[in-house]
Amino acid sequence: MIRYAKPTTVDEALALLGEASWRILAGGTDFYPAQGNKPFRDNVLDINGLAALRGIAETETHWQIGARTSWTDIVRHPLPPAFDALKAAAREVGSVQIQNVASIAGNLCNASPAADGVPALLVLDAEIELRLAQAVRHLPLREFILGNRRTDLRPGEMVTAIRVPKAAGAGMSAFVKLGARRYLVISIAMVGARLVVQDGIVEQAAVAVGSCSAVAKRLGGVEAALRGLAADHGLATAVLAAPMEELSPIGDVRGSAEYRQDAAREIVVRAVLAAAGPVNGDRTAAA
């Protein structure tokens, strides 16, 4: 017999997960479309009653984003400029109605190559907090998402938070998404970029691209090429010349592999210039 449960505490939820196999229901914006008209065959664990998993808190070492925190919550919460890319990505997740209920952890656990939140979280060095009934582990986001619709979530385990280390909260960030239209679209390519600029020089650079490989990727070659450069329009030249070996785009109805590769490089330029702040007296806005 199929079971439905709606626990009111995290401990109760973890106890249930330890007893049987459950399909977790959070915001439901991916859950119900995927279910369609098919009959339910899995136990459903509804975590929408877990108030402890919603909200953003600051500790001495991290910013902690609860697993049930919605995209609207992220947009409205006061966060440093390093989180601007995440806020911009939050505004691109479906419609406003979806942003009001969809959870950040659901976006990650769904593990779509086109998940809007992933590049912005990668440039923040985000890690995932995973809990069992008797244990907690923390895993870098780059190790949590293993492939298309695949994660390292283990039996009996639940994502309880996303953590961003304080060191990654420095600098400014930007998010650029390319789609067939402006809103309500799955991306052809998207980029998150975070730069720390000191005395006009790029001290730190983090750049991640989504929708151009099975999982979103940090671009180590681009990051290395940017460090130590003046924060001016020369950054664009560096990006255009840097290797992007991490990307392996496919062709589909939204664009060919070649188009995605070229488009990714162009929007990396836009995101990097936007994250650099005012460049030669002007600011390049993320599109």
C-alpha cells in the first residue's frame, strides 16, 4: 500500500526515511509535472510542514540556506553582492508563482543540466548538508550532482541545507542566461561569475557554465586567465582566448552543440564584465 506522510519535525522526517523508501515532496513544481497522470507507485514524504528547513541564517563561518527556502525568499533576503548572481538566477526560475513555492534544494536534487540555480551556487563554493537519522555530512555541490538527473543522495538521506562559506561571500557576481525568449524558458546556456577586485586588479575569479555539459561546470582555465588582470575591458579578451575544455555541449531543439559552445563563451564575457563592476566608467549589465 502506498503511504503518504507529512512530518512536522526534521527528526520525524528522518525517522520515516530510515524505515522505508520515500519520494520527497517539497515545492512540487517538478514533482507533479513529472508524475503526470500516472498512478503513484512510491511512498510520498511531504516536507512542506518542516518550518525549520526554510530561511537563511548567517553563522560565523557560513551562510546557511534551508532546503525548503523558496526562490522568492532568496530574492528578498539581504545578502552581500557576491549573491547577486544567485538572486538573478532565482528570478529566472519559471514564473513568479513558481518562484514563490519552488525550493532551492528541489532545484538541486532534480539535477537537470539546465537548473538555473547551479552555476550561481558553484561560484559561491556551495556545499550541501545531508542528514541521516544519526549522521550529518557536507558535500561540495560539484560532487553532489553526478549527472543528468543523478545525485549522491543516499538511501535514508535528506538535503537539509545549502551552505556558502564566508570566504566565498566576497566580491561581486552576475548571472547571464540565454534562451529562445526572455522569460519562462529552459536555457540554451547560462553563466554565473564572481570576481573579487582589489585596487583595480582581479584577485579571485569563479566562473561556472550550465546547460553546456551533463552537469554545470566551473571553468578553471578561464578563472586562471582572469586572475591578476586589470578589471577593465581586457577581461573580455582574456575570456575569448581562454580554454573551456570543461564544456561538452550537445545539440537539441534549443540549439546545436557548436552554437552552444560559441554562445557560452560570449555570455561568459558578459557575466565577467558585469561581475567586475564599473569598467572604464560604465557598467556592463547582465542580459
